[in-house]
Amino acid sequence: MSLNRLLLVAGALAGLVAAPARAQEPAAPEPASLTVLLEWFVNPDHAPLVIAEELGYFEEAGLDVSLIAPSDPSAPPRLLAAGQADMAIHYQTTLYLDHAAGLPLKRFGTLVETPLNMIMVRADGPVETLADLRGKRIGYSVSGFEEVMVSTMLASQGLEPDDIEFINVNFALSTSLLSGQVDAVAGAYRNFEMTQIRLAGGEGRGFFPEENGVPPYDELIYVTRDDLINDPRLPRFLDAVEKATLYLTNHPQEAWEAYASAYPDLDDELNRQAFTDTLPRLAKRPGALDTRRYERFGQFLEDAGLLDTAPAVGEIAVELR
């Protein structure tokens, strides 16, 4: 063998020895599970969560998210506080009361950034203004904030709580109004019951709390326990939800089709209209915190007697960094 050929062979062998073995591709990490308690059955208010799941945004964020509807709508805050879930959908209006009751919960994001609650009457009935509610019966489903809301709205028209009769109709708001059991209902959602009563053959008229003495507030928020507030899954969750909300805003028809495909039992006229009516009310920056809004609303609840002292915002709400 010639000297040149020996040198070539030796060089090739040296290269083989020096060349590192091909590194094995690392296995993709398993998605981190995240259990979310809903405040009610799945409905268009939850569209960002459904779309984030259906379009793979949660998966991209490394999350395996489970949405759990409660059998008892009042239970999620207590179940979350007891460690039965990682986070929950909740109401800003109720968070203050849960904090006062000792539940270790904090808001870390917003789902629906405007009030949905309202007083609803029949459009063909005798109540054309809030002042016309004097001497009338008002149905409600949840005591506490709804009674304060109604009293505040009535006070804006010079009425007192004794000027009306409160009747607990549980959650049969539309049917109790249509049947004449009550003259008005509090707690009806403007993106749901207004359409529901129309589909049942009536027409509703709504009076909105934020236009009649009640400070604006976030209707639905994301909460977790104090000990999980720095959990790295939470900002990834918010990033996925934000991406889904922008998709909903930019592509409402495609988003509806994905939503209806995931929950075909909700593919009806009521939910289609509720879906459309909900889109403008979704928080486009779900992680942002309006501190002034929380201060103002806490003071409102204190002034109304629902709280002894309004908590500092940092005790009940944070903006994740």
C-alpha cells in the first residue's frame, strides 16, 4: 500500500474515532396537567378555553387542561380551596365575600371583562323604567350581591328596598318572568336570558347595573389558591387563552364551528346567539389587572354593608409577571 493511501486510511479512521456518536433526540416533555373548575355548565362564556383546547394552544403551551363542570355551582371556590383543582372560574363580585370568609383564593386573570348581570323585565309589560318597579316583585337566584345590586339601582331612581318584593325563583329566571310569577328578574345575563326569553315567545328589556349606580366589574375571572399563585403553569395558561381570544375576535365563524364541533349538544339557536353576544365582552388581555376597578368595587361592597372592610387589592388579585 502506498504511503499516501496509508495516510488517507489513517485519517479516515481517526475521523471515525473523533466523531461523536449522534445524540439521541430528547423525548418531548409530557404536558403538565391543569384542572379547571368551571362556575357552571359549559357555555359560550367559556369559548376561549374551548378554542384553546380545540386549536391546540394549550398543547403548544405544554398543558393538558381538564375542564370540569360542577354539579353544584356554588361549590368550585370551596373545592379549589380544599385542593380539589388547580384553578377555577369565579365571579369578581363574589371573590371579596369568599376572601372575607377565609378562603385562600386570588384572581390571576380575567375571562369576561364587563358585567353580564342585569335586571330584566318583559318589553310588553308595565315596567318601562326602573322607577316603574315600585310595588313590583323581583325574582332573584343568589342572595348577597344581587340584592345589593338591585337596591343600588333602585336608589338611583329614588326607590327604597321596601318599595319592591324580593322572591327567590332559584335559577328559573326566564320562566318565572314569562309566567308572571314576578315582574322582573335580577341575575339574568344579557348574553343569554335576553335571547332565551325571545325564543320562548317574549321580548325582554334590560337595565344594566353599571349604568345605574353600580361600579363596573369583571363578570368572570380566573382564580387559584394562594400557594399556587407562582405556579409556572398559570402564565402559560393565560398565554394560550389570550391567543384563543384573539382567534375568536378575528375568526368568529371558524371559532363557532370549532366550538360547536367540540360540544355538538350546544349547536342551537340560543347558544349561537349567545356566542356572538359574548365575543365583545371577552378579556383581550386576560392577564391584565385593573387595580382601580378592584379598589372601587371593594369600596362599593363595604359601603353597601356586604364587607366590614374592603381588602387591599393585592390580597385578592395579582397580575402575573
